[in-house]
Amino acid sequence: MTIEALEDLLANGHDSALLRFGLGKGWLDAGDPARAATHLGRCVALDPQYSAAWKLLGKAWLAGGQPQAAREAWQRGLSVASHQGDEQARKEMQVFLRRLQREQPAPQESAG
């Protein structure tokens, strides 16, 4: 199904985590990470246990130049994937987080 067809479903009042996941993936594949992140963020709001959506949300944030948001999505996704027993998603998000840590270390909180 095309992005346009999925957007039409949404515009006609059909909203679900699966629809939002499809839209997020479609927009990410089309090179629009901001739009992808919007749909994927709504997807995990509708279904916080959707580990694949957390994984893609992190990818969308990173592609959109938001590494801290990507880190937070993947950390949340790791927890969800572990709880759900989704080993593949858990392993992938661990790799993404390690790679991100090497490229852009997490900001340190200052003791104040």
C-alpha cells in the first residue's frame, strides 16, 4: 500500500498503531524523517509495547538530526523488547545505541 493510500485511511478516521507504523516506515523510506517520527511517536503512544516501532522511531530521530531523542527511543525500546521477549529488536537497538555512543557520547549531567 502506498503512503498516499495510508494517509487517506488516516484522513478518513482510521487510526491504529499498525497504520501509524506503516506511515512512519513509509515516510522514513521516502527520506522524510520528521514526518516519520511524528507517525512513529503516535504509534508508540497508541501501543507502548510495539518494540519495532521504538526501533524505527529511534532511526527516524537520528536521521532527522536528533541523536538524543534517538537514544531515548532506543533505550525505551530496549526495555519494551526485553519485556516482550523480542530478542531481534533488542539486539538491533543495542547495536544502534553502541554505535551512537561511539559517534556521539551522551551528554554528562553536571554536578551542581
